[in-house]
Amino acid sequence: MHVNNPDRRLSGRRAEAARNDERILEAARVVYVADPNAPISAVAKVAGVGISALYRRFASKEELLRELCAEGLRLYVAEAEAALANDSDPWASFAMFVQRIVDADTASLTLRLAGTFTPTEELVAAATKSQELNDQLVERARAAGDLRPDFDVNDLALIIEQMAAIRVGDQERTRQLRRRYVTLILEALHAPVVAPLPGPPPTWEELSGRWAQ
């Protein structure tokens, strides 16, 4: 005789819920990277779930956007920590970090969504953490004599944002173009340099101010 196992049923429901969450977040990434002003119903349509199922997991569009941003920051912090853990070659670690962040397209989950929702204390703390890690990566490469001296840590955010703006119809072609231009930029950042950069770098106030709604 077959006996139903309540724990197995519960495990099955949790697994299904996790799959729904993954579909919703992936759909939200597609929808809101293309158009941060899109309605939440567009996410449900792309995810293939009912709007009621979406609202059971995310109470509002703002909550969904916050989770997308948190996902991008978690990835960014993880990549930065991995780069710092590799202390064999400061420049190679820095360059690889920039390339991996551009490939991961974290800017589309963070900077592109800036100002579309109110950040939580947790998000502010994660953003602060990412900036601290940026400082460490930049200072280590500069101390090794590998990074041009007039490069500022706040330049990094705008460089990554510019790479995220490269977007053509084909995903693979987009990846190729981003890699092409991030390689050119890294060559320009690698010391020694011929001419100084014009104008001052962006300030933290200029960058963080874009999160205000």
C-alpha cells in the first residue's frame, strides 16, 4: 500500500515555489532591464505564471525591483571578494574582475534600476560594501604600479555602466562587443600612460544621488 509522506509533499511544494521564484526573477530581469517602467503584469506574462502567483511571492513591483538589485549586488560583492582573494597578480586580478562584472551585466540590475524604488538599509549596506571592495582592488593595483595614477575608484562604476549600455539584438554579439570595448578600456587604464585624463572623476555623491526617487 502506498503511504503519502507529508514531508515529501512539503518538499515538492517548496521545490515548485523555488522554481517559480527563479522564473519570476529571470523574467523580471529581462523585462526591467529593457524597460524599468514596465508593469508587473509583463513579468508574469514572460514568466508564464499567474499574476496572483507573482503577488504571493512579491507584494509589489518595488519589492521585485529591490530583489533584482540585491541579486546584482550579491554577485558584485562575490566577484570582488574572489578577485581580492587572488593576490598573485594585482593587475590581472583587477582586469579579470572588471571583465567578469561586465560579462555578468550586474550594472543592468543595479545602476539601471537606480531611482525606480526606495533602497532598504540592507541594500545601502551592500552598496557600501561593494564600494569598499572597489577601493581595495583599485588601491592594490595602483600600489603595484599597474594602474594609471589619475584613475579614481568612482570612475569604475561609470565604466561598467557604459559597457552595460552596449546592447544589440543578439546576446552573443552583445557579449563580443562588450568584451571588445572593455579590453580597450583596460588597455587605457594600464600604466604607464601617455597623457593625463581631462576633468575630475565623478564623486560618490554624484553616483549615489541617482538612487533618490
